[in-house]
Amino acid sequence: MKQQKAPQATTADKHPEEYLHDLNPTALAGQNIGKDASHPEKEEGTSAYDIKEAHEALPDLTADELRDLRVLPPGAPLLENATYMDIRHRERGEIVGRAGMFADDVHWYVPKKDVDYELWNKLLGIHHVKRTGTGG
């Protein structure tokens, strides 16, 4: 039986130990690999409900909907190719995370994967979704 090798991005020993920090200081930054990935937004993130300005910036959302929006804390990395919305600037629409992007105090990033699809559509301004497809 052939032993499977770990994905390249998770290989920790790409360089000799004494050169690791110099050659690759942020080796796994932006990677979406593995169950050990840090998700500070789940531990430290706050809800939009807890941000006073969010009540004024999002007047069309109910208190429960604001509670359902987990905002990334400043310094949290945006995951590579993951979809987000800066609910402070909804007019910009969806944002795709890239390596090296981090949440800050200026933006209120919310990960799409953590938001109910109906609430996400409301954030996008989609109120009437047409169902398409074939069927009887």
C-alpha cells in the first residue's frame, strides 16, 4: 500500500531549521488546509449587534439578524478564495479573500460561510429570488 504524502503547503520542513524563519516567515499564511487552522473570528469575533454603529449602518436588519453576523476581529486573516462582505460598506458587494489580507478596524468583514443564505441575499439587496430549473 502506498503511503500518502501530506499536501505540500502543510509540509513544515521545507528548509533547514536554522533558515526557516528567514526563507519562509509566514509559511502557511492564507492557506485553507487542515483542521488545525486558526479561526479567531469564532473565538474572539463579535456580532454586528455589539457594534453600536452597525445599528445605524444596517437599519434594514433586525436585532436577531445583527446577532447572526459574526465580524472578524482586527488582525484576523481572510482565507484564500473565501467569500466575505464588508457590512460597513455593503455597496461594494462580495469580497474574495487573498493571502495577506487581514481584518482591521475600518472594515466589518463577515464570512459568507457563516451566514444563512437568506440573510446573505438580504445583505446583497436580493429580496425576491426566482427559482429556476425544470420540473413539473
